[in-house]
Amino acid sequence: MTLSAKAIADRGGVVRVGLLGCGHVGSALVRLAEANAASIEARAGVKVEVAKVAVRNLAKERDVDLDPGRFTHDADDVVADPSIDLVVEVIGGIEPARTLILSALAAGKPVVTANKELLANFGRELFETAEANGVDLLFEASVCGGIPLLRPLRESLAGDRIRRITGIVNGTTNFVLTRMTESGASFHEALAEAQTLGYAERDPTADVEGFDAAAKAAILASIAFGTKVVAGDVYHEGISGVSPSDIESARELGYVVKLLAIAEEVDEEIAVRVHPAMVPVNHPLAAVKDSFNAVFIEADAAGSLMFYGRGAGGMPTASAVLGDLIDAARNLAAGSRGATMGAPVKKRVRPIDEVASQFYVMAEVADRPGVLAAIASAFGEHGVSIKSMQQQGISEEERKNGDARLIFVTHKAKERDFEATMAAVRQLEPVHRVGSILRVVGEDE
């Protein structure tokens, strides 16, 4: 029996938890742990007690049934307290979360975290420290909130070969795109509604520009392919440039626009990216609406799997944190630990210009003979094959001016070849403007 397991046994099977942060997720965790105390004890084999809570503002009222004496300003004291067996971190950000977690792990205390930003940038350091000290580092809530996703990737699919992960992993952007699709709202109108309803932050940059999804994509890729991928490796584009006309064009062509996180293994290399994409209406991800998240996994043996649910919010995220907490408490009391990340396999992360995608392109051109042939020639010269082309309806004024609007969908092509094609098309005299460009996902796979 380890020292920690003996201490837990000596105090009657009680695991004392130090909680770092008591905001939406932390307070929801406390309420959930209290409401489900009996079932938690039955499943974990021990009682779980939130013994100390570090917060920024001691005077703030919180909807939790905890003695005020358990709250403190001093997060370091919570981690260093020898009576604290296990640490839960839900404060977010890089520092002081990184230092606090490393200190807890070095002291032999398991850690449960929901911190996607930290894991996406310093995950390897944290996992190596946990491994060196023989304790758990669990992080189910860091991607897609309450959806049980990471544990199946780490454990249930550990013996399979995952080929590709395609996911809607940000609820804010999915809500915005859903409103644009269903009501014809502009990006700014839909975002304002999301903020009013509490689905978007006052400063929504991390969500709408793809930073949040990129951090989650890095974590998913690291687990799925057993390699080190950090947020900086992930190419990302946001949805602020998506217009109602893009949404309508997608509808006419049989697609829905979604912000996707994609991680795949290609020729022993890893390609990870986040960007808006046109998804066929019959693809499972096309039906995922509002603030819901979903992740579509393609594996050799298991085939196609999809995980769906609430990707954020206090209670869904707290549910995932509590599940990890129960596992960590059970392992701690038994003197054992759960599944680890293992040593990373070194694989090259492909830069975006080497990644192959299908593309949707809208071009405004002069409506006269030979224009289509000139554009097709530019595509052909750079090795980009056109899958389909159609002329889109235009206004009466545009028609009088002799303008036309052409829509192209390509077969798969490397980004650098496509970019060279677009540069050549823009130089053509009859091409007035190359407008929207979106990638197409789910067809030529």
C-alpha cells in the first residue's frame, strides 16, 4: 500500500480534493459531487470531499454548500497542503495553472484538469512529470466538455488504427453558422444573438477565429496518433469571413457550412487543421446544430464512429471532470494509476500547403465567350481538376453590366497548387473578382 493509499484508509476512506477555481465549472462540480455523493462513493470505493478551494475573490457569493473556511486566495497552499490527496484545476489559461499542476504532480498528487490551452501547448511536459511521479493526469473535459471522447480514444481505440478525426468542437461557431443557415442572418447578427444568449464571450476572438478549436485539434491529434502536436502546429481559419451568400451557395450545391477541426494520418505524417468547410448534407456532421459538438472518427477496425453532445457549459463540463475525479480517487486509494499517454512517436506535421483538399470557388467574370475556357486552362496548368461548374444567378444590374458569377468545385488538390491556380485566375483580364473560397470535406476521401 502506498503512503497516499494508507493515509486515505487511515481517515476512513476519504479522498480530500483541492479545487483550483470555483467559477461556472468549479461550482457546478461542487454541486454535482454533493448531489451524487452516495453513487460516487459506491463507484469509487471512497468518499470524495472538496476540502480546499482556491479563488480570486473570497467575498463573491457562490451557489455552493461549502463552509467559508474552505476557501482561500492561496492556490499554492492548496497544492502544497499535505492533507490534500488530489488536485482539480479549472482556472484555465497557462499560468499559474501550469506551475500549480507541475507542483501537484511533483508532490505525487494526481491532477484532473479541463485546461485545453495548457494541454495543447505544454501537454508533453505535464504528461512526463505525471509519468515520472507515478500519478494520474486526467483531462477528459478539455475537449468537447461533457462528451466522453478522450477516454475512448486513449483506451477503447488504443488497439485500432485511427485514420481521420473530423469534428465540430466549438459550440459558439456552430451556433453562429446554424443561425446563418436557418434564418439568413449575417455573421455579425448571429454572433450578437450568441452573445445575448451566453453562447459567446464578450470578446469572441478565440472562438470565431479558430484558436479554441485549434487547441482542441492539437489534443485530439496527439492522442489519436501518439505524437506531439501543439496548438502552434495547427493551421486555423475562423468563420468571420463566411457570408450569407456562401451559406446560400452551399445550400444550392447540397452542402452545409461548418467550422471543422480535422486531424488525419497521411503517409506516416500528421495533417491537422481548423477551417470552415462545406459538408455534404447527408454527412452525419451536417445535422449537428446550435451549440452542440460532434466528433466523427474513422478507424480501420471500428469503422466510423460519432460522439455527440454538449461541448461546453458548467454542468456538462463538470460531469466530465467528476468522471475523471472518480477514476483518479479510485486509483489513488488502490495505490494504482490509469492508462498513460505513453512515449510519443515522432511524426512530421505537414504544413498546410502540402495538405490536399477539395475547394469551392466563386468568381465574378465578364459574361462573354472564351472566359470559361481561359479559367479552365489556368486550373489545368497547375494540375487542379474541376469537379463541377455552374453559373449562379445574378442581379438585373449585374446582367446589364455584362457580368456573370461562376461557381467551381474542384477534386482534391494540394493547397499550394490551388493557391497558384487562384493567383493565375486573378490575373485573367475577364475575371473581375475571385470571391469566396471554402474547402469541401466528406466527398473525395
